[in-house]
Amino acid sequence: MSSFGYGPNTASDRARMLAALGLDSIDGLFADIPDAVRANGLDLPDGLDELSLARKLETLAARNQVGLTSFLGAGAYRHHIPATVDQILSRGEFYTAYTPYQPEISQGTLQTIYEYQSLIAQLTGLDVVSASHYDGGAATAEAALMTVRQTKRECVLVSRAVHRHFVDTTRTYFDGGTLTLEELPTTPEGTTDLAALEQALVDPDHPVAGVLMGQPNAFGILEPMADAARLAHAAGALFVAVVEPVSLAVLAAPGDYGADIAVGEGQPLGISLQYGGPYLGLLAARSDLVRQVPGRLVGRTTDLDGRRAFVMTLRAREQDIRRDKAASNICTNQALCALAATVYLATLGPHGLRDVAAGGAAGAFELEQALAAAGAPRIHSGMYLNEFAVRVPDARKVHAALLERGVLAGLPLADWYPDDPALADALLVCATEVTTSDDIVKFAGALREVVA
């Protein structure tokens, strides 16, 4: 194997360690891995000096398209981020902090996690909040596993209208074992087919552990969540709401319509769009599910002198404790992203967050009218908040042509649903509070030119 050019151990150090293990070479450490799946070196280019590397990076950066008029949502959303968020995140005590493995001496970090949990609990209407997960997909998969552990059943139902990346991640978690993930169809209105859900729940051969539905769903449509939760509970299954957090300022909280678990992507809460990450997975649950929650729970107490103190109340997913019984062995804690969400929510407050959600809804209504007049009507008739799908002939080609005109026209839904002819000519478009009327006019005008 190649030498470790940047490793702290010398050749003699490595030789002594191999001798202690009774091995002749480092390759012996990997002898149990079959050759068919073992990595055989990395196909990397030759190293560059600093000046050459800087020039190469500048060349790559120049390929980025900046200044686009964007109507892309699809799980990651543009919002105004108050300057307070980045100012606090840039402080050294937060920027360099990671996981409080010695929590008693990490009072500042513990407090930020406690405040994060408190705010997300208020937002979701649920009792306990995990801190925290890689992204919305990881949180969704963990929630699905929670339903399996709690009910001792092995089948989970997920709506076809849940974000496809979240479904793919959950399926990866389930593959290779006895667990099954079955998709529920949708109606022409764009909502989950509750008749199909009811039928699947009464199948005696496949008792259902949990039902996963999005609010708003992957088409931007509002789902009948209370009805779905009632059906799930009647069959002894848990109900998981996959939510977009900003929408909770104007939509019913998951706890109010009977959700047992709520998950989602925390990126809209003060986290910039940056090549897909780092993001933040949200997970909240009822208090009786606390032992199934795969994460850290921080509590508030008082010390011997009666002063406020924060403590690590529960750690259920650690690799360094009870690994074989842990709820999850993924240990990372997205503390900095969770802090961003905390500062964002605290800065805006409930009324400010409501203004953000309402601004997106108003912009989406204006966008719907403009695109319909330009020849791109909505596909689904169900109610939406700030995102919806429109029909455009040859959607992928139109999408590419609009990009050349400086307009990022959402997402061609054929990318998510390649086998669905009903969505072959669909664009999923989105508006937020930063979308302007001028942006909408530009989109509609460019669409008319391209379609014509």
C-alpha cells in the first residue's frame, strides 16, 4: 500500500504496531474483505503546487452559473437569512464546537442544543426533539426504523408523493434485511390515495409499522394528514409526517393532527443553499417514543447551588456505548446547522416566520396566474402553499432553454418519476418571500418565447 504522506506515524512506528498485531503488512488488516469488493487504489490526478491548484479551482468556479432567476424548490429553498445568523455562527466557540462527549464542561453547546430542541418542539407540537441528523432523508429513514422498533412489525408504507431522495434513503436503510417499504399511489389531485392506504393497512399478511406522508408533499400539495393519521392508528400503525418547517408557521402542527413522529429538512431555517449541504435533519416525536429516538436529548436542571445547568439527558445512538442496542450507530451531530436554525427562529419569532410563509404563498399565487397565462397550467388540482407543478410540452427541453435565458425553471418531475407518463411534461416550480414580481414577469416572458 502507499505510504501515509501526512500521517503522524513514522515507518518504525508502523512496523512496531504491525509486529504487535502479528502482521507483515498493512494489507493484512483488510484480509477479511473479499477481493471483489475491496478498493484497489484511487484514480486521482497527480498532485499540484499551490499556485496551479488555485488556478484550477478558479477555472472550475468560473463554470458556476450565478445570478439566475430561480424558481427551484424541491426540498431546498431560498430564503432571506438575517445577518445575525452568520454573525453568531462565525464565533469561535460555536464554529469549532462539535459533539459534547464530555457534556458537563460543554454548557454553551448543551444550551444551544436545548434551545434548538425547544423551538422545534414548539414548531411541530411534539414532545421530544432529537439533536440531530445529517439531513431530511436520514431523519426520514430513522423515523421509519422507529416505527418498526416500536410496533415490532416489518412493513412501512410511504406515499409516492414523499420527497424522492427521502424515499431512496429509507429504501437503502431497509435493503438487505427483512424490512419492506411499500409505496402508496396518488390521486389526480396530487394527494395520497387514502382508499389505497386503508386497503393496505388491513392486509393481514403485512401488518404495517408506520405510514409516511409529506406536508406539503413532493408535488407541493397539501395532504389530508388528520384522516391519514386516523387510518394508521386504527390499524395499530404509527403515523410519520414529513414536513417543510417554514410551512408550520401557517399549517397545522403535526402534533395537532395526530402525528406520532415529525421529520423534515431543516435547511429552510437559516441554512444557505450550498451544493447540497451541510444540511440538518429534523426529528420530533411523542414523549412515549423517547426510547426509540435515535439521537441526543439535552435537558435543563439545577446544580447543587440552585443555578441553571444543562445536561445530556439521553444518548441513544452512540457507537461508544451499548453499540448492539443503540437506536442508531450514526453518531454525527449537526450542531452548527442546528444552531443556525435556532438563531433563525429566535430572530424571526412566530410572527416573522408566518410572514415568510405567507410571502411565499402570495408569490406562488402570482406565479400560478402568470404561468397559466403563458400557457403552463397547473397539473394537480389540490391546494398548495408555495410550490406546484405546471404542464409544459417537452419539459426538459424547455427547462434547458430557459436556463440559457437566465431562468432556473424549477425541476422537471420526470427526473423524479421517469416511469410516469402523466409527469413527463411537468415542471415543479416554487416561490418564496425572496421571489419578486419582476422575477415572475421574467419567467413568464421567457416561457412564452421558448414555447412559441
